[in-house]
Amino acid sequence: MGPTENSKTRYAAFISYAHADEVMAARLHKALETYPVPKHLSAQGKATKPVFRDVAELTAAHSLSEKIKDAVKGSRVLIVLCSPAAKASHWVNEEVRLFRELHGDAAILSAIIEGTPETAFPAALVEGGREPLAAALSADRAGFKFGVTQLAAGMLGTGLDDLVQRAAKRRNRILGAGLAASLLFSGAMGFTAYQAVEARNEAQTARGEAEGLIEYMIKDLKFKLEPVGRLDLLEGIGDKAVEYYDKQDINQLSDDSLTRQAAARQVLAQVHLGAGRMEEAQKEIEAAAVLTREVLERNPDDRNAIYAHAQSEFWVGKYQFDQNLFSETEPYWQEYDRLAQKLYNLDPTNLSYIMEAAWSANALGAYHDRNRDYLQAGLQYESAAKYARLAIEQAPNDPSPQKELANILAGQARSALYVKPFEEIDNLRQEESSIYDGLIADGSQNYDIIFDMNSTKFSRYSELTRFREDVEIEQLNAAIQEFKMLVTYDSENSNWLRTYYFAQFLRLDYYSKLRDELNYMRFQEEFFRTQDKVLQVTASDDRYHDFLKELSHIRYVSISEGQDNANNAMIMLNKKNRNIVGTSQTDAKIDAYLMWENYRRGHARDATYFAQRYLAYPWVAFPEQPPAVLTHKVIANELLGKCSTANSSAAKLIERNFVAPRFKKSPCS
């Protein structure tokens, strides 16, 4: 809903701005007062004019003048132009506070013209923990036009997509009228040819403006929404954009139009991937690839064409990778790497090309990692890290190369778990963590970075607690508090929610093994609340989450109701899982849990049963394994009396400086 109408208001809007931003304020003032309000809204008395903008310098006075107070009182909407100058302005803050006192928060609109929310929002705008959404009012033509449309939508109380659609229809009507007029006078002195050319040029200009607006809308909003984890807000705009694109004939479009459309479709694909809408994502990814391939075929040596198609090769491969179709992934990512290397070799000083080389090597590292070729994965990750460090040298103040290096180090650490000593893995984790600490210390409020930082600390803690003895639970508790903050901010982000859940599970596991009843009971209620939320966003046939739910219940019972009741619940869980013969890695994890839990509880028969099941999974026999698998192999083989195999797995753990499990009553001791 938009701001409510008030018969006593004299102004449609009051523009609050720092006088250092006067040029932009004047431009906005004119744009709003000449904005073409749709007839059905105008008939309801809605308007974007008149607009009040103070043109006097307010430096001599110590309080707002009566003129300003009257204008604020008589304005239906307050528009705050946000910039570092506005943030520092005493008068902007006073105007915001006065307007809020008189009219409340609902009628306050804001637009960032310079800086970020952290550097541009006046203090009065965010008082009381408010988190205002802001239009993006940049100086370029498309960005300014879109920002004005955003503000107009807020003033008129209508949807942004509605105004965009009506603007497009209006342009089409104007073009249609112009073309009809040219045909009417077609007989006079060759005027037809002239008007046809003019109409064609106008049509191309209008189409260019429409495409530029859509591209800006999608790409700029993605840039602003991605850090706060709200790409879902792009979905409605994306649907309108796709409807427009699908009507175009690519054979009639210029290279520039094809490239812009492809970039927009790639962004929409990312939105669909993040929401789990795989069919929609595949459609947009493949459509973008068709467009960029067409441009590259037209211009095989053009750097922009190479760059654009490289993005398509990545996203087609990413879709296959996310579907676990690794053989289908490889050709796309190999081509992506070839194109990225070609760009880098053409200009090794170009920051974008350096980053493409880093991203392509990192993608291949992930591919080889998932295919269990850990040696090749390590080589690719090292190559990716080299390029990321080059990018950091070239742009030391740009956070993007630093964030990518941290991401690469995370991949290196995961892959190194299979083949490297623990100290090397821990060094990678600590360097990764220090990068995120530096980014956060610089004042970043990017929620993705906050999540990645705490995921790193969680992963490091998980590795420490599983394979070392000198672990402090405070590390995990601190990460859990950060995850809680993120989930509170956006409870619909399933990735944040699941990570928060597993971190809590690890904490309960820690206290359960210590038999620390006080702390277990202290944290278990929060865990079960989170678990319920996870199950709400999880497919009903997801066995792993149902299993963890039952297992955590057994641990709770063992502390609160005694071992007898817990043993009865464990017997039921064993019986239920004996009837399931699984083949996935999830099934292997469950069998490993059951093997370990039954061993701890003295259920030798069930422990050996699930040990046999665990060792039967084909990948368990692979020579190179992460410490978790090696640890489970030691336990399973000792339970089955296969002492030489158990000792071999233990030796591999010790060789890599991990702690091998030891049993008090092992047949192999």
C-alpha cells in the first residue's frame, strides 16, 4: 500500500537533501513533477506533484524555519536523498525526525544517490533499528529513470512493475502513432522513406531504453539485494522481463541487445537456483547460452562476446553440477576455463579477466573434488588462488577478490581433508577466516559475507572437535549466535537455516558426549525449534533430517528420563533403519551414526550390523578418504575384528596428524 491521501496536504512530496547534492535534487524535482501518472491513478486523486524542495542554504539558523516546518507538515511523502553528505547533514536528520513525528514511517521514501546504506543513510532514518529499503537513483540515464519510477510507485501506492508495463505500452502507442502518420503522408516527396527511417530509429531507441531499464532493474537490484539475502524480491520483475524477452526475434536483435538480454537472464537463473526452481533456472540458463553463442559466432575475436559466452558456459555447467550430473558438467566448465584463459592472455592486467581466470580454475577444482580426483582438485585450487592473489594486488580495496580467495581456500581445505596433514588444512581455514574478519572489520554489512565467515569458523570447529582434543566450545557458540542473527533477519533462507541447525546439533552432540546435563538442557529447546523450521522447508522424504530428529530425541531422553527409556527408543530406531537398504552417501552417514551410537550404548549386535552396512558402500573402499570416513572405517573394522584394516586406516589418520579413535575394549588392542 502507498501513502494515504490527505486533503490537507499541499505537496505530493518533500525532498530532503544535503545541499552538496543539489544538482540531483533539482533533477529529481523536475522528473517527479513531469512524471506521466496513469489515468486510473490520476482519477483517484493521486499525483507526483507539486514537490517541495528547499533552495535556501540552512547554515545560519539553529533550528528548522517555520517555512520548512509548514512544508513538512503539508507534504504527503518525504523523499530522503541518501549520500555521505546527507548522513552528515544536521538538517536532513531534523527533517526526517520531524516528518516521522507528524506522519509516521509509512510515508518516508529514500533513494541512495552515492555510497552504500552504511555510508549514506542519515542516522534519523535508521533510528530504532529501522531497516529502510532505498531506491537506486544513479546519475546515468537508465538508472535515474528506474529510480524515479521506484519513487513514483511509492508515492502513488502502486506496484513498480505496473508503472514499468504502462510506460512500455505508452512508448509503443507513441511509436505506433508516429508510424501511422508517416504512412498517411507517404506520397509526398519521398517523405515515406524518411519517416520510415525515423520510425525505425525511434523504435530502436525505445527498445534500447526498455532493455536498458530492464537490465538496470535486474542487475542493479541484484547487486543491492544479494548481500542482504533477498534475491526473491526480483522474481516478479523477472517474470515481466522474461515475458518481454520471449517476444523478441533474436535474428532481428543487435549484438548489444542480445548481450544485455543474456546477462539479465543469467541473473534470473541465479534467482531461480537460489529458490530451488530448477526448471525455471534451466530455461533461463539455456536461453542465455543461445544468445551469447549467437553473438560469439558473429564476433569470434571480440572480447565482450568471449566474456559474455564464458558466463553462459559457466552457468550451464553450474546447473548440471548442482544436479550432480558431473559428466555433463565437465565440457561446459572446460570451455569456460578455455575462454577465461583466452581473455586473461589477451590482457593480463584486466581485473575482470583475472577474476574470470580465478573463477574458472575454482570451478574445475570443485568439479575434480566431487569426482574424487583430489590431486587434480588441489592443483586447480592452487591455480585459482594464484589468480585471486593477483587480483587483490591490483585492487587491494576491492572486497570481491578477497571474498573469492576465501571461497577458494574453503575448497582447498575441503579437498585437502582427503590427502593433506591437519596442520595444512587448519592453516587454510585460518587464512580464510582472517580474510572474512578483515572484510567485516571494514564495516561490511553484507550478510553473505557474515554467513561465509561464520560457516568457516563452524567448519573449522567441526574439524577440530571431530579429530583433535584441544577444542573450546565457545568458538562454536559464537558462530551459532551469528547464525541466529541471520536466521532472525531472513527466516526463509533455507541455506542459513540448515547451517544454523547443524551447528546446534554439533553443540548438543558435544554436551551429550560430556554427559553435561545442564548445558544440554539449556540449548535443546532452541535446537528443537530450529529443527521444526528445517523440517518445514525439507522434502518429506528427506531421511537424514528425520533421522537426526529421532537421534537428538534419544539423546534428550537419555539425559532427562534415564538410560532405560533411551535404550528402548534406540531399539526402535535400530529396528526402523534395519528395514531400509540405502545406496546414497546420506544413507552411509546414517549407518555410521547408528554404528557409533550403538557402540557407545553397548549394543554390540546392532553396532556390528551397521558397521557391516557401512563398509559395504562402494566409495568407502577408495584409498583416499576424508578423516570422517577413515575414522568410521577404524571403528567399523575394529568392531568386526578386522584389526589389520583398522590399523591401516588409523595409520593414515595419524600420518595426516589427526587423532585416531581408541576403544577401551577393542578386540584389536
